[in-house]
Amino acid sequence: MATFITQPNGRIRARIRRDGVSTSKTFRLKSDAEAWARREESRVERGRWDDMQEAKATTLAAALERYKEERTESKRGALQEKSVIGILSETSLAKLPLSKIESGDVESIIKKWEQEGLKPGTIRRRLNVLRNLFTVARRNWKMKGLVNPVADAELPRVNDARARRISDKEIAEICKNTGSSVLAAFLRLAIESGMRRGEIASLTWNLIDLQDRVILLEKTKNGSPREVPLSPAAVRLLKSLSRPPADDEDQRVFKVKANSITQAFIRARNRAGLTDIRLHDSRHEATSRLGKVLDGKKLSKIIGHSDPKMTNRYYHPSVKEIAKELAQAEDAKAVTKKPIKKRTMV
């Protein structure tokens, strides 16, 4: 027999305990909860309920350790994800079996993090790791009856979209106020190419083809390799940089850690009095500049966004520039328009 509990946030949690099966799920509407309960009870009666023995025997702490070894180690952002895994391992959920963790448990952790002052974006990044873990457990670890508790949890809303553009004058000021020639070149390449901080920091000379003006990125944030076209300014910049000898094991273009670049950027922008600029804004600026000459599909591919919606968040055309382009188009139309000759009556 199913039971239905109204939670403080108004959502309805349906729970089934029958023939050794115990499961629950949260819904916004009671009618949806009742429909789900009927379906699941029918599956139990027909003997079609998936085996949950492994999910019952595996704690979240053990699953996180396995996920780290099998999945995290091969990722570009492995260091950051390991940090999140460490945080999740210290929560109250870590000792629970995967089969016992519900959306309400996830929402309790969210509330605790919010009380600690964590921003919505930080909370969601942590929960993305937890969400991915449950997906891997169900698809790859054969825990087919496992329900992903993050999918049904009410997550904090993120409103961190930025429309900050960086002008050439501001770029020059930041470069002027840094004692690092590496930062200046790094920032200008970021503006010209739209590459991510980590992609530039790990860039090696063998991935750069100056003749065809292309960079091949083998490892990217979304895991798919991509090619990045180089502007004439980017080519001139790379040609001006010194290359290490062929026998040097470290063939990176910029022999500095990504975090060191960020710290150097913060110091330089503070000296320049531009404290509202972030290093990641260079990617927004590059996207907006490339958007002048590329259509949406090409822009998404070059920037490395699998979802065009993300590209839209990064593309911030200047209204003044658009107005100027419209005026130029109108002038060009007036010039090319042929005057109509009047016919004379005979």
C-alpha cells in the first residue's frame, strides 16, 4: 500500500513498501504521485521490479570512491571534482546505502549548505557530481532500479549570467599593470580565440598549426576534441613567443599553472582599478567578437558549447555596434539602388 506525505515545501512524497521492495519519489502534484505509485506497485506484483541488492549494499561513500577511480581520474577537471567528492563524503548521506537516499535527503543537504552561505552555483556544481554518480550507478554499474534523488530534488536557482564586455582599452590597462609578460600574452590569446583558461594553460606547441592557423584541442571540458581557428592577431602573438627546444619534455606554450594566471590577473586588474572584471569575461568578450562573423552553429562549435543555449549566454553584442551596422547597411543600399528613369511622352 502506498503512502503519501506532504513535505514543508508543498511537494508530495510517495512511498511504496511491498513484498520486500521499498522505494519513494517526490512530485509536485498528488495526482502524479498516485499514478507513479500505481505503476510501481503493478511492477512489484508482476515480478518486474529490478534487483536492488547491490544498491542496498553500497554506501554513498563507497560509491564516491569507485566513481573517483573509474570516472574522475580521466577528467580534465579531476582536481576540482576530487575536492567535491571529498565534501560529499563528509555529509550525512555518505553512510547511507544508495537505495535509501531520497530527494528529501538531498534537499536537507542543500538547506544546510545555504545556511553556511554557499552560493547557488556552488551548490549546484556539487550536486552535479552526485547526479552523475547515480546515473553511472544505474547505467554502468547495473543498479537498474536505482532512482536518482537529485533529479527530483528542488535545487536552488542560479542567476549568475554576466553581460560584461572588455574593451581594448581595458585589456591594455590590465596588461600594463602586470609584471608578468605571460599574463599579457595569455589574456590576449584568450580574447582572440575564446579558449578556456584550462585549455590555454595546457596548450602545447605540437597542437598549433601556424601555417593553417588552427589549434587542435585534444582534451576539452566536455570531453570532445575541437579545432580553434586563429585570427591574424593570434598568429602574430604565437609567433612572437619563444618555443622550447625539441628535447624539452615540457612543451607547453605557457609554463604556468591556471590558478597562477588567475591570481596574476586579479592583481593586475585591481591595480588598474577594474575590479568588476573577471578572467572568464575574456571568453564572453571573445564569443561576442566572433559572433560578428560567424553564425550560431559555427560559433558554438568553435567556442566548445554542446548546447547552443550556453553560447547565447556568452554572446553579448553591443547595441551601439548593431545600430552602426544597420546604418551602414542602409547607406550601402542607397548607393547601390539604381535611379528610375522617367519616360517621356511622345
